[in-house]
Amino acid sequence: MVPRPVCCDAGGLLIFRNRIARDTPLGNTPAHVSDLGGLHEDDPRHPLARALAGAVLVHRETTLHLPGRSPRAVLVDARPLTGADGELADGTTLFAPAAP
């Protein structure tokens, strides 16, 4: 699996989703960071929501749980993106397979 990005604007509106992030059990395409799920580890918030709150995650191993699929270990990188003025502009996450 190649790294798969998910990006949102400062308000949490998803502006780029990889194929897996678009897949949902109800067939609905997530539109907001609060609609994302599947990562349930030490923090109930999706890594992208954590990035919007100021967190920087670097190579954090977690397990991706999606309905109808086997759990799989992934590495997550997430960070807030700021503009030239230092204000929050976007958030981004990158998912990659964890080493077997």
C-alpha cells in the first residue's frame, strides 16, 4: 500500500480523500473530519481532528478498523498546516502500512 493522504480545511471540511477514506459502510462519502472513523486507539478522535487541534503525530502506529475488512496496522503522520500569518489553514494526515 502506498501512503494515502486525507486533507481538510481549517473548519474540518474534507478537501481531499483517498479511496479508503471515501469508503463507508453506508455508502456515504464523508464530508467532514467528524465523519471519519476506523482508528480507535489511545485517542477517540481521528488523527486529522487531532491535527486540527494542534497535534503533530509522527509515524504513530495504530490499527485501522473498517466494517467488513480485517483490521490492519498502519503508520499515521498528521499535522496542522499554517499560513504565512501562523494561523491554521488546513490539516493533513498520511497513512502508510506498518512493517509486517
